[in-house]
Amino acid sequence: MNKNFFRRIALVGMLGGCMWVSSYAQNKDIDKGNEALKKAMEQKDPAKRSEGVTKAIESYTKGGMKKEMYMLIGDAYLGVKDYTNANSNYSRLDKEQKKEGMKKLAEAYMEDSFADEDAKAQAKNLKKAMDFYTKAGITEEGARAIGDRFYDKGESGYDKALEYYLIGKADAMVEKIAQNYFAKGGDSQVKAAETYLKLKSKAGYKKAGDIYYNRNEYQKAIDAYLAGGISDGIEKYAEYLYSENRNEEADNLILKLADALSEKKDDEGLEVIGKHVMDKASYELASKVYEKAGNMGLANKAKAYDALINFRLEEAKGLFTDAGDANSVKMITDNEKTLYALKDVADVLAELKKGAPFVTLLTDSVSGKNYPSPSDQQTLEDYYKAISAQVYTNVAAVGTNYAKLKGEDIKMYVKQGFNRYAAVRILLDKNTYVIKKQKNEIKTKDVIL
């Protein structure tokens, strides 16, 4: 126990007593009460101490003191570490003075806890301290005070400090601990991420997610981003998946983000995601996102564009008609013959891609990057080598029919439909869709869909 703490308590008690008895200046009964109380606390025998306190109460009462005497008596008991009797006397005070007494008890128990190295004793005293901080009506303030004491111990005290800072809603200190961990680097950055997660705030989830992402711990990053509804983080990883041709995984990730935003009733965030997806011509995915936002108008419009780029032409016309978009209906009608020719080519390319052997993705244990299984990749190349002429002929047909389309809008949508195929992107000029290579110039890698 810190002796200076109790000297402060005694001094506060005496000062408090002086304030309360200022109106009783030169009152001999008050003086007798103070003397009796002092002598009582010098007694080791509980009975004699109690007898001395009774005499002090009699003198205080004669001197005109009422409830305020119990603060003096409570402080006196606190000074000799008799917390039970201190509590009993503080409890007799009026509401605000009682809270002051409870705070003194809380601080005394806190001091005891840090003076005792026994873990069980410390836990017991800290529980008592928190109980009295709560009775004083300052639970959060008390928790922060305890957190500060653990924080002052350095890293060894961080776990306990966090426990109390979270009770005390001391977000700034929680973040400070996270920053301390992060500054150490290495595996301590994992502790930083775990600490940021404890904030349960959008900023905390983003910082944790960014740490995990930069460490290539992608699943943990995703979990953090989803928990906080961090669109940028999820989209960043989705872009990585798309670049690895893991389109289904990427789409599912965007849908998980949409679900997270939907749970938070963040319709504005959902519509931002929907627009981003629309801009990438992922119309089917956009329609699902807009549905979660409750915007059926945009959802149906996205469905119409999805039908168009996949050459479900009658469905597209019907959806555009329902949406009151006569211009899009006319755009399809004016190009219907060419669009049906392109649909036939699209069906062939889809079947050829569907027949390609599956390539297993392996993960590099160091970088965390994915790469195709060498044996599966060779099997895939053998497949495309066998059908290279067929792929080339159909890709060339795409370019030939594209040139017949009327209107820049329909050309844009046709490109969006065919650009999903790598062979189209390689063999056709990205602007004109004119074939760039002759059949005798192509290599197997050029015709992989």
C-alpha cells in the first residue's frame, strides 16, 4: 500500500472537516470530537476503537453537526484501512457526499491492488475498486484510471490496460496501444490489428484489415473489412481476385460486402458499390447489389444490360420496355440481325471455354500469391492447341460482325460481352475490333479463352 495515498486521504479528510465545521469555529465540542476520533483510530482493539468513535459522535452532535460528521469518520477509518467501517459511514451521507466517499474507497482498493503482486489478491481488489467506482457513478472514469496504471507498466500491462480502457470507452488509449504494437513491427503488428478490432469502430476495422492485407493474411483482412463495412478494402481484394481470373470468388466477396452494408441499412453505400460494379459491366452482380439497396429500378435496368451483353435479346427488349427505355429497345431492334449472328458466335465461344480442363491454383507459402498448377496448365494448353483454328475463326467472326453494328452504344455493349474472353482481347484491336494477327501468326497462348 502506498503510504502517501493514505496521508493524502487523511489530509483531504481534515480539510473537508475544516470546511464543514467552519461555521462551528471555536466550537469546543467539535474540537473534542476531532480529538476523540483521532485517539479512536490509534486503538488496535476494535471494541476500544468503536467506543472512541461513539464518543466522537456524541461530541460532534453536541457541536451541532449532523450527517457531515460521517465523512470525517469514514475518512478516519479509510486512513487506517478499515474499509468496512469506512463504507458504513460514507453510506450515511447525502447522495453527492456518499458518491465522494465511494470514490475514495474505490481509489483505496485500486492502490491496494497495485501494491500486491499476488494475482488473485489483485483481481479481488480491482473488482472491489470497480464496484465502488460504479457506486460513485463514475464506472468509466474509474476504469480509465485503472487502465492508466496498467499502461504505465509498459507492454506487460497492455492486455489488462485494454480490458479496462474498453470498459472506460477510452478509444484514444486503445488506439495508442495499437500504434505502440505496430511501431515494433514484425509479429507485433498482428497484436496491433487485434487491438484495433477491439475498438469495434469503422476506423478500427479498416486499420486492422489494412494490417492483415499488407501481411497477405487475406481472410483475416476480409473478415475485418466486412465487419466494418469497409467497401474500399473489399473492392481492393476483389480486384486482386479478378486479376487472378477468380471471378466467382470476387463476385461472392462483393455480395458479402453488400450483405454487410445491408445489415447496417447503408443503402447509400450499397448504391455506391452498385455503381462501381455497373461501371465494370458486371450487370448481373450490380442487379443483386441494387436489390439489396431496395432500388428495384436500377436493379431491373442492370438486369436488362446483363441480358443484352449475354445476347438474351428478347429478354433485354422486354426489360427495357418495362423500364420505359424505348431508345434501348430501338437500339436492339435496329441491330437485331447482326446481334443474332454475334449471339451464335458467343454461344460457340462459351461452349469452347466450358470444355477447357480445370486448372488448380496453388498458393505460394512465402508471398501468398496464387499460381496455376504446372501440370494442369500444360493440359489446358494442349486443349487450346487442338482447337486453336476454331477459336481463331470465331474471334475473327466477332470482328467482322462488330463492324456491321449501327451506333456507338451497341458497339460498347457488344465489347463488354466479348471482352470477357482473353483471346478476343489479344486478337482484336481494343478500339476497332479489327483482327490484329493472321492465323499463321498465332500461338497457343493467344487463343486461350
